[in-house]
Amino acid sequence: MKHVLKIATLAIGVVLAGCAVDNGGGYPSAVARTASDTPSVAEQACLAAVSNQANNGDVMILSSEFSEANSLVMVGVGEQRAPWRCLVSNDGVVAEVMFSGDEGAL
């Protein structure tokens, strides 16, 4: 299950708004989740960074791929879940945020 999160543009925290059944963007999830799971520190950092960069608080995790050094988190933005890519250290330091979909979708 994927967590749907709403983040204010200049958010200090992340507020859990609910859960969605599918990943909304066709990206396979590398990590299985249960309804009680909360996003990791790395995922929370990416949600906040993407929300800020996209100037849109409607964000959700599409997929996460973890390694010992860094994580790749795909984040869906807005109603259409436009895909954004976030590279982040596992302790939450965001190294890169970029839109990874069709520029016309922005």
C-alpha cells in the first residue's frame, strides 16, 4: 500500500492523510508496505523537497528503492501523479530532485 501525503509548500512536517491501494503511476514498488507503515526519514525528506520544488502539496510515494548509501524515491505530484525523482541519503539529506515525466504534464 502506498501512503498518500499532503504537504504544505513550506511545510516543516509531513501529515499522513490516508492510504491508496495502487501506486498511481505504474511504478512498481520496491518495498512492500502495510497500512500501519509510515514513510521513512528519506521518503519524508523527498516528499517535502518535491512538494517544495513542484509548489504543490499533493504528493505521494510511487516507489522507493533503498541501498546502503542512498535511496531513490519516485514521488507522484498532483491529481495526475506527475512523476518526480528524488535521490536522498538514508538519513534524509536530499541530493537531487527532478521532474521525470512529460514536460507538458506540468
